[in-house]
Amino acid sequence: MSYIDRNLVGSESVLYRGHVTLWALLPWLLWGVILGLTTIIGFVLIPLGYFIIRSNEAGITNKRLIAKSGLIRRDTVEIPIKKVSSLQVKQGIMGRLLGYGTLIISDVGAAHAPIRFIKEPLRFRQKFFEIQEEIENT
């Protein structure tokens, strides 16, 4: 069960989930193969990288925007939808070409930890603002 699902409260439900792109695993694969040719540590890097990448989550519920990163050390951001002031998307050249980016969530002027390697970050931002508008109009 995901962090987001375990931390829903009351009648809260997930409306949209951001997914992590598997392109984020590429550096782990490359280093795993390179080091795997000389040491056993290289073969440990590949599954470790997979679990670290998959530990990133971002979701929009009917009440909050929730994001978590980290496998052992955990960083979370949970902001009520009405309190989110901006949702920035950062994409480098590779991110634009391969369809992933970083989300930076801000509430009332304070930027929070970035959520990296989110697949289709512009779609996540669009969905967030659609949901935010829907909630504000009810």
C-alpha cells in the first residue's frame, strides 16, 4: 500500500496520481553494469535504484496535495489544496525529450522539496489546477 493511501483521512479520496518515470533508473542501471563488471556491488545498485525511484509519490486528493520521496529517509509534503499557491514544473532538455520533470510545490511563498522524475509533470499541474478550481467553486 502506498504512503498516500495509508494517510488518507475521513472521506478523503485520491483523484489523481503522479507516476515516476522509469528513465530515472537509467543512471542506476549504467553504474550497476559498470561496477558489476568489477564488483558484486554493481548488481546491488540496480534493484536499490529501482526501490529508491519507486519510493517517490505525488497525488492529489479531494482535500490535499500529497508528495513523498525517500526510501529510508522520508520527506513529505502535505498541503491543503486551497493553500497551494503555486506548482512549478522544471524540465531540462532530457526531461522534455523523455516526458518527465520536477514538481516544486509552494504554499504562501514557501517552496518545498522538489519531487523529481514525475512522468508528464505538465499534466499533473493541469490536473491539480482543474481539481483546485472545482473545489473552490463548490
